[in-house]
Amino acid sequence: MRPVVAMAGILLALGLASVGSAAEREAWAHVPMPPGFKVVPTELEGPVFADSHGKTLYKWPIASLRNGYAGDPKDKSACEDKVTTKTGGYMSPYPPGLDLPDLDKRKSCVAEWAPVLASDKAKPIGDWTVITRDDGTKQWAYDHHALYTSYLDHSPGDVLGGTQAYRSGGDTPAERVPVGPPPDVPPGFVVETTVRGRMLLTEKKRSVYLSDNDGPNKSHCDGDPCAQMWEPVVAPAAARPQGEWTIIKRSGGVQQWVFRKKPLYTYTRDQLDASLDGSEEPGWHNVYTQRAPTPPKPFSIQPTINGDVLADANGLTVYFYTCGDDSADQLSCDTLDSPQQYRLAICGGGEAGRCERLWRYVPAAAGAKGDNHVWTVVTVDPQTGHAAEARQPGALRVWAYRGRPVYTYAGDKQPGDYTGHALGEWQGRRNGFRAFWIRSELFSRS
């Protein structure tokens, strides 16, 4: 078993620490917006649209589940101001019509996802339109998707209600997704959200790389054997520089795209979309329009037989819990204020004490605190799984990722074990635990 990898080196290689300026942020294409809206930079999702208070805007894309569909149809909102009381039967073999938990506390879809209302005089502009809800009120939509804010977000830069990160489908809940302007990249490129940062890809989802050996606006990979392994990302004849993007000419007159003064390449040995394989080559790195915040100091990066995983200070694999309830409104059940019956059923057969023994919160040291919107310290009552007051007897100060506590698993005996991965319903994607993969093309791209 390989030892725990030094934090700084592997974070640099995986895009979690800065190759250039720590202040690098993704630029966006300016698009028409109605009055009262703005664009807010965020740490994981890049630029997002926000309301006048800076709260992130989300859509609820309709999704095909195992049994039926959930989410918003085109130009319509399915999020109603009434409390859903029964299961929807979207995840067989569970039948519809069962009572949902904590009905005395359950919120309506509108209470958790406030519609972004428009005045009667609001006018469409660009991709922004106005739809009419079933109750007659007007709601803003973007690209035919009704828009909402999340009750989980409190300050500009919070994106706790959902993510654009890659999902694998199946019985994954119909989740909310932050909405933002297009990234300011030339035609032929796309940007994808990952735990490492906002990853630059070609439009065919091939990874893009840069080399430490290149100088500013100068390629030193212009002959065999380097150019056989690393193909330049060619800029069309009609391409023009824009923002942080420039173009250089290689031997033979070939034009090559340059991002932040670094020539760009693809790796001929990549077999998968959004691959990280090229970054294993010394001096080569995947390219990110911006990098994710570095995990707090108690954490490390641990190699396993399947890739690199986030680990605690002892090298044990870190897990996150994810949950979406089986209801028409698909509310999240993995937050501190959501019903804990789902988590307790998976982690301990309904017993809080067994859950605490098997799935251990990652403790935060006295005085520890997060310095970004992504990694924070929360106080939890381990008996209930809900947030607790700091002075409450038995309360624990623990680390949280995007507002959700993270865990280690008692079944892991040594660094590199990940025996708790995919424990739960639908490989842990619907209701369960998944290892916090930093790099694993088998299990997760994000």
C-alpha cells in the first residue's frame, strides 16, 4: 500500500491548488439580463445568475427516473405551495402512496425553492422569459426553465441547493441545478464542474492540458516525439483572440490556442471523457478555468487501487452522504434540517448509536473554521443528525462540504480502503454514502 501522498504536490497535479494566481476566476460571456439580476462568481460552480440580494438562481430540469419523470416541463413550474405527504413510487420496488417522514415539519416545494417572481410589467429579454404559474403569478425563466432560489443559500457565493457536477442518471433524484451565463471560451470548448474545479474540455469532452516546459505564448512541444503524444488544440483560421485567450503559430503555420499564456494540447492516450490520465505525465496538467478551494489542513489525499480519494488526518477515506426523497417534489434529504430517517436507515438500521459507531463524523479541531463557502464547520447532535447549539451536551463540531457533514467508515481498517463506497440505494446515489473521489474515472468524474 502506498503511503499518504504529500498534500501540496498532489493538489497541484489534480487542480485543487493554483498553478498560477490563486485569484484566477472564470470569465463569463456577457448576456442580456432583466433589471434586478446580476452575475456572482462562486467557488465551485463558476459564475452564476443571482437575484438582487445575490442569491443563486436554480432550475429544476425534468429527469427520467426508474418509474416516470420528475422536474419542470418546458416553460412550466411543477413546484407547488402545498406539502407533499406521500411517496411518488419513482424508485421501485418501493410503491407509491407511503407516508413521507416528519409530515408535521415537512415544507412545501415553494418553501424550500422560492419561485423567482416577475412583475406584471416584466418583459422578456434575451433568453429570459416570463411564465405564468398555476396560481396566476408570474415567474422568471431562463432558456425555458423556471427559476428558483434555495432556502439553503444565505449569502452571495453560496450554492448549497444543487450543483452542475456530472451525474450518472439512473435513480439519481431530479435535482436542482445552478444557472449561469456561458463561460467566456472560444467555440469548440466547454467547461464542466468537478470537485477539482471548473475543468476545460473540447466540445467533444476531451481533456485539455498545459505543459510546465512551455514558455509564455511559446510551445516547446513542436516536434517528435512530444507532438506525437500531445496534439496542439488547433485554432481555426477565422479564430480571433478574446479575453484570456490568444493564438500562436507553430511550425508549418498551424495555429494553436493559448489560455492564460499557456499553449493547449490534448493527450493522444486519453480513452475517456474528462480524463485525468495526461496529468500523470511529469510536467503536464489538466486545465481549469478556476480551481476548487483546497480542503482544510486536517485532510489529505490518499491513493487507492482505484484512484485518489479525500482522506482524514489518519489517511482514512472520507465519505459524503446524498439523498433525495421519493416524492413528486424531489426534496433533498441530506441536509442538517431534513428528515434523518433516510440516513439512519442506511447507516444503522434506524439506530442512531449504531450510525455513530459505523459512520463517524470527521471532527473539527477546537478553533478550526472554514475560510470559504465550500468547506465549513458545523455543530451536530449525533443522536438526531440535526444542527445543534455549540453548548448542547454531546454536540460535535464537524467538517462539512457544501453544508453537509462528511464521514469516515468503521469498516475501513487502513489507508486506501473504501469499503463503504456506494453503500445505499442505487449505489448510494439516491440515498447513501459515496467515497469523496478526487480522481476516479471508474466510479465518478466529480
